[in-house]
Amino acid sequence: MIKREDVEKREYMYLSPYATKAAESRGRVRPEYKCEIRTDFQRDRDRIIHSKAFRRLMHKTQVFLAPEGDHYRTRLTHTIEVSQIARTIARGLSLNEDLTEAIAMGHDLGHTPFGHSGEQVLNRLYSKGFRHNVQSLRVVDVLEFHGPERGMNLTAEVRDGILNHTGSVMPFTPEGQIVKTSDRIAYINHDIDDAIRSGVITEADLPAECVKVLGNSHKKRIDTLVRDMISNSEDSAIIRLSDEKLGAMNELRSYMFENVYHNERVKTVEEVVRVETVIGTLFDYYKGNPELIMRAYPDLAADSDLEELVKDEIAGMTDRYAENTYEDIVK
């Protein structure tokens, strides 16, 4: 049997000097016994994958609010694609794949129903503002359980990667930095794929210079960006794309915001209004019926105010559950 100590020794033998070693983790908030077989990062990955929040991602919107067809991405398929891209880069750089996968699997656990439309509405309603990366950390730290206790009690490295997968702060591990860029590589390219599938754009509509630099297909663009990250990050603790590839990717992102993310064929005015109505009604309803929230979170009432728990309840809903709960309220 290969024991945890054997795996940890192999990390020192085969991984890059810049790789984050499981044996050198900054640890957990609550001390725990060590697993006989798995490293701490492997255990974190398993806790995330077995969580209820992870399972709910399969019924949360990525971009298209009401897609006609089964092939459009959800938050879950997005998460899996990020993990695949990130692990390939980590392997190419001899970094820690287990840590990379754990961060990737947990990075979007805090996303609201109805994609970014839902996030924008909740951000307006919640007085302290809403950011899905902050909520993802709250999910793993507070809202999910590990055994009888609140919080998954993940390692500092995974928690940092989840919190800082978006925003201006860079994760302190190279593995977290990989996930940060892999998230963008994944969503830009699979959102292009979904937009082409839906007929919103065609491959010929994409900026010609971006296509010239990155490639003329979904497969080629991802391959180009993955290879570029590996070649530009060798023998370094900083993970980066070349200026040329980063510029082309950012230009594609701008194109998507202008032509897809705000396109009424992706999110009709009626659908956006529906999201605002559903989430707004739920928010007001739970604030006006605090006993329902306190019944759901009796152990958190002392440390969290009502508005925060209302935000937690709504953010954790799937699209379908939010719709069904709204319909029950307005009957």
C-alpha cells in the first residue's frame, strides 16, 4: 500500500522546487489527524467534491439563462473544465496537481442561481455587497459541514486559492495562480463555444487578430493558451501568459462582453427582469419571515445577522429551487 508519507516523499523527489508540498502546508484552522493514505490537499479535494454545494453546481446557470438544448455549460461543467485545464498546466510545470484540483473544484461554490445576473441582483440587495469568491470561501468555512462541525476545515492553501481566484489579489501558491488564469481560459473559450452553438455569433465574427494569435477553434485556442502558460512559467514561482497571448485573450474577453454577455438573445429583457423579481421577492420574503432563516441556521444566528443568512440561503439555491420557492411564495 502506498501511504501518505510515501506520496509526500515523492513530491520532494519529482515536483518542481516551486511546487507547494503537502507536507509543508500552512495547515487548517482546526488541527486534525493525518490520513493514512491521502495528503491534506487530496482530502480537501474529496471534501469539496462530496459536498452538497458542489452537487448543486449542476443546476446553476453559467451564461445562458434558459438554454434550449442539453449541451450548454453549467457551473458544474465549467468547474470540471477549469480543473482539467489547470491540472494540465500544473503537470506541465511539475507543480502540485492535487492542490490545483482542490482549488479548481471549490472556486465557484459560492455562485448564485441564474449566473452573473443573479450575482448582480444579490449584490444590489445585500447591504455589504456580494462577490461569489468571498461567498465560496464562506461556503467552505461556515456553511458546509465536515462531520458534525460547521466548515470543511480546508487547508490555508486551498482557502486562499478559492478566495483569490478572481480579483486583484494574487494567490500565494503557484497552483492558485494557475487556477486564477485557467478559470478565465475556460470561461472565455467555452462561452464562445456555447454562443456559436446558439447562433448568437459565428466563428467568423471573432476578432481576426485574436484568431490569428490564438487559433481558429475552441480546441486550438485552449491548447495555445495552455502551452503558452507552461513555456512562460518554467523555473518560476510566478505563473504567467506571454504578453501577446494575454493581450489576445483579454481582447476576446472584451468582445464577449460587448457581443454575448449583454446580448438579448442570451439574456432577454424579460429573463433579466424575471431574475430580479425572483431574487428580490425571495430576499424580501426571508427578511420578513426571520423564523424561517433561524430555523434553517439555528447555530449561526449568534454570529451572523439576518441579512447575511438571507443572502446565504438565496446564494445557495439552484435555478430550479429558486424558481419553485418563488412560485410557492406568490401563490
